Amino acid sequence: MVDSNLRYSSCVMMNCCGLLTLQKEPVPLKSIEVELEVRDHVATVVSTLNYENKEDKPLEAVFVFPLPGDAAVCHFSAQVGQTQIVAEVKEKQKAREEYDDALSSGQQAFLLEESDESPDIFSLSVGSLPPGESASIRLEYVTELAVQADDGLRFCLPAVLNPRYQPQGSEGAGVQVTSVPASLVPYSLSFSARVSSPRPISKVESNCSLDPLQYLNTDQTQATVKLAAGHKFDRDVELLIYYKDAHQPTAVVEAGQASAEPGSLMGDPVVMVSLYPEFPQSVMSSTASCGEFVFLVDRSGSMDCATNNSEQGESRISSARDTLLLLLKSLPMGCYFNIYSFGSSYEHIFSKSVEYSQKTMEEALKKVEEMKADLGGTEILEPLKHIYSQPCIQNQPRQLFVFTDGEVENTKEVIDLVKKNSGSHRCFSFGIGEGASSALINGMAKEGGGHAQFITGTDRMQPKVMQSLRFALQPAVVNISVTWDLPKEVSVTVLSAPITALFQGQRSLIYAQLTGQSSEAAEGCVMLKYSLAGHRSENQLHFSLRPAEDTGLTVHRLGARTLIRSLEMEERENREEQHGGMKEKVVQLSVQSGVSSSFTAFIAVNKDNREAIQGPLVQRNIPTALAMDCFISSAAYRTRIKKKSAPLPIIGTLQKFSQWVGDRLHKKRFSSEASQDFPAAVPEQPPRDPLLQLVSLQEASGCWLLDPALAAALGKTDEEVEKSKPEKASSEVWATILALIWLHGFKMDAKDEWELLAVKAASWLQAHKAPCVSECVDAGNVLLGCSVKKEALGL
């Protein structure tokens, strides 16, 4: 059996060049070409992977790589010489057996399968590539683009695949992900994008170097852009696309497939509805004064890495500490809170959530300052179970904030747990750094009725987290329902799961199958109804039932993907009771739609090659980028002599690797043994950010105290601050107004970070009916050299 011959080897990273693995084995993947087409908020991605065998033996190349967690993979084919082989979707075990049979008989075969544990990991096996031969693999998927806080649409082409932590005692042997440092990825990437929209394209930004945006028409609704030459696929490629008047509700009807059976998902028209509910400003300006806020912070070893993977960048754990400071200062009086941290084990600051006060805030901040990335691996399931086991506090809605670099293996189990408890909380999730699992981060927020954010490259964590806190402090939207008004001859089958959360400025998507005939001039209407702050609201969208042109089957595939994910989750929830019925539904839908699932795989066999490929088959694992600055890699060598058993599970992690990273990463390349001969250098602590220094001095109530620390944070002496104080003003009022003037006068570029705590300060001043506010504002402007008006301070 081949599995028993699998040999793992580990080595510390070495400087290697050329197309070689860490074990100096040739890498048959030479280049990747990616073409992106964005239509409004939907992306179609076509990737071409070019392989060449320069060895003297036939090869099997295995490439484990990330894709967006919500991608619908819908095409897979191989070009060998003049022959094109288009893959079919089949039940996964049957596809694996067909692949094995083909290789055993000397044929070429190609297998693409999704991870059983996480839908954002795929494995591509290119089998029986003879010496000197080349092959091009074409992979196509479609996905929606997420709306960002600044109204941009985010597309991410993931390159980084960090090892996923496998919890202690979990089933299944951890199978390796072959990784190398991002800077040493041995294949190149070319990337081009074409963007089109009914609305003008304002700009396109990226974390990578781009050639200038090229508009294709005068109204600027079509444009192309591409990566600058020489880009290595050593980091996630992120595009942010900005349209003018982005928040426009739309409905796109797509005609069914002519060859498909009428009445089936692929045979009927499918509509994709995009809604952007707008809430009254009076409601949006009010914030809740209650709630239970639970913060769950990753302290695994990988959190010691820099967010942007550079040597000089701020570490993820340091950024998390600063973010917790802002969060704790921005919480309203009267709420409850607790902070959990996790790695291989978990800790909590309080045994249960406590009322927010000056005492509890100070106690929590003291613990936060001591937080380090020293808890080993990434085991998020157990702390979540503990949090959910705690009784909810009456009239204090639970809001869960999860911060992680997303390197876990049991993604589906975590998401299922969040969904199971979705009735008792909202979950806001944050993926930190390159390689954070989009399936985990988006899945937790979606099933928890919250909002997901990703912090990569030069992004600051704080403004994104504070936006989510604003969402959490807004009144919850409840009693959400969707109704349809269609011609009598048309019926609707909704493919999407029910909408459980609505947020100002955020898009809600609905996919639905339309069955029956209607005239081209017929119209439909979808109505979104909900309650907000005790008021019943309704948004309507009228749309034509005439199918759009040139959309292909994009909407059908996205609708099928949505339904497949819902059925997969239902199958996991009821696995013991069903006897395989739900799995059969998923397989049938996946095969019918040509969209991948966890129960199916793409299989292609080249039946045109007449001569059987001779000789033992050698496996080469294609490395992906590893976003860490302390490295270890594992590779496997496999020789096929007889018909082998089913392939190993697609993805699992080397548990030893993840634990090693967790225990060692914070040492930053130097082992304790190696450093004994050299005195330990004590790094100089960088001066604290002036904004954070000022924020750290704010009281839980919202005010500031007049003391030397405040004067220093304002850049003044204690004597200057005391001398300028109006005679009738109290020390706290004067200090608080000075802090607000400084924020508005010098830190408007970071307003997203301090806005909530400034509102709390203004509320404190109003509640105390502070005298001589105008006099204090005038004196404060003179002292600080500003010209901030009283109204700007909210007074």
C-alpha cells in the first residue's frame, strides 16, 4: 500500500534557488496565469497552471492551495499537446478510484477535490506526466465580492496557505501542506483584470504593484488593470474596486441552460437580488447602552508574526492589544464584558462576564498589556464551547468578537457550533494577516449574524474593528422577512438561507429559482421587511423578468453553490439520523450544476494517449507560500508500483508542525541553544503612539483626569495646562475638553478609531451639565494651537 510508504521529512529553511522544493526536488509547476473578470459585484476567475516535467522519470504533481471560501468552482480541464480533456464532476470516492485506475493502467489523469474539513482548500493532482512533457491546467470559479467599510468591493486571490492547526485528539492523520517562505515561491504569476459595471469605476487599488488603470470607454464603466511585471506569487493579491453610487439595489435574471431539464435548477431562470437597506439617520445615530461584549483573542505562536509579513511590521498580537484598548475605552457604561484568549488552551480574565466599570476596565487592561503570543497552537473550538455554555444576561444582548489568523483545521465544526448558538448572540470575526481562512472568518460571521473583516498588508486593525463595534452597538434588526410578488404563472424557490442580519451600508444577497413562463415585458417585485428600534420598515425592488444578456451561467452557479453549502451544513447537523439522503442530494446538485462540493470531485482522464506510460511514478509536492518568518516544511515522496489505494485526505495539517510553530515562532529564528553564546540584546521599546497614549488615560465613564500624564500626552507641561484652565471649570471638564480638542485638531485621519470614545466623552460632559464649556473650548484652542468649534465636539 502506498500510504504506508509515505515518508515525512522536516528541515529548517535553507536558501535555495530555481524550481526546487526544500528537499532540492524539481518543481514541475512553472507559472500561473490568472484572468479576472468583474461584473458589478461578481467575479469570474480563470487560472491556468503550466506544468513541465524536466526529470527523466514520469511524475505525479500534487498541489494543495487556497481558494476563496465562498468560491463556486465550475470548470476544470487539461491541455496536453493538442488534446484538451474536460473534467466531469463525480462523487468523490468514485473520482478517486477512476484517477487511481487511470494511473495504474499508464494513462494520464487529473483530479481536483475540495477539502473535507475546509471549503477554502483544494488539492490538484496531475498524474503520469512523462519526461519532457508539458500540461496546462485550467481552473475556473465564480464568487461574489465583499463590501468593505469604505464601500469598496474586495477581491482576494489567495496565495498563502499556512499550516492548519489540528486539535489534540481529533480524528485523522495530519497530512502535510508543503510550504516555503513567501519570498521563495518557485513559480511566477501573471494577473490581469477586466472590470465592468452599470456605474462608473472610480478607482482600483491593490496591495501589490499595478500598472495604471486603463479605461475602455468614455463613461468609465469598463476598465482593465494588471499586476506589474515580475510579480512572484508570494502573497495574497488583493484588489479593492470602487464604483460611483455603489449602494444601488439590483436584480439580475439569468436564463436557464437550454440542454437542462425544465423545472430543474439549471433549466429554469435564476435571479440574484442585491439589497442595500438604508436605515433612518435618527436610529443610526443612537447607540445601545447595554450588551454583553465577549472578546476572543488568538494567542497562538503565529500571532507573533507581523500582519504584513515583513521583518519590521507590528506584530499581530501587538495590534490586537492596541485594538482591545480602544474597544474597552469605547464600551458604554452599564454593559457587561469579558476577554478570552486561546492557543492550545484558553484563558479568561473574569470567571464570567462582569459589569463595565472603572475597576473592571483597569483590571482587564492590565491583563491585556501582558498578553503574548505564547499559548501554542490554534484551538478555537473549546473556548467557543465554554463561552456558549455561559448563561446569557437578561436584557444584555451577547456580542462576540473573534480575532484570529485563522489557521485551524476543523473549520466546519467551528462554523456549525456558531450556527447552533446563533439565536443567543451575534458574532463579529476578524481575519488577521496573510493566509487567514476566508471560510472560517466569513462562515463564523455569516452563521453568527454578524460581520467579517480581514486585516492584511498595511491595513490597521483598529478602524475595521471599531466599525464592527459600531454595528454591534446599533439596534439589532429583527423580524426579517422576504416576500415575492410575481406573475401568476411564475413560482419562486429561494435558494439562499434566510437573512438573519442586516447592517447599514452592507449588501444582502438572495438567490432564487423562477419556474414557469412569463412574457418578456413581465415584472417581479421582492420586498424586504424588518423591524428596527420598534419601527416596522419595508424595502421594495421592482425588476424585469427578462433574462440579462451575456451572463453565461454565473448566477446559476452561485445559486447552486449557496444551496450546496446549506445542504452540506444540514447534512453535518443530522448525519446520524439520515442514512446518506442529504449527501445524495448534494452529489446530485453538484453533478447537475457542475459546481464542486465536499462530496464530489472533478476528474479528467486522457484516453487518447495510446502508449501506456512506463516506469514507477514519482510524486512532487508543489509548495505554497507560508506567511511566517520562522520556517519548517514537510514533503512526501511516493512511488507507485501497483495500483494504489484512494488518495490521502486532501488537507490535514502536520500537528507537530503547528505545535512547533506555536512553541517556537516567538523566538524569531534563533533557538535558545544557539543564542547561549551571545548576550541577549534588549530591544528598545518604541515610543507609544500619541493617540493610544491619550486614549489609555480616559476613564470608563468617558472623562479624563487632569494630571501630568494627560499634559504629556497633549505635548504640554503640567504647569501650562493648569495655568490655562478657566477659573470656574472643574478639572475633569477641562481635561475632557482638552482631550476632545486634541483628537479633533490632530487626529482626524484616525477618527474611525476614536469616534465612539469621543461620543462617550461628550455624553459625559452633557450629563454633568458642565458650566463654561464655551470658555473651556476657547481656552483649549489657544493652548493647543487649534481652531475646533464647540459644535464639532458634539457639545
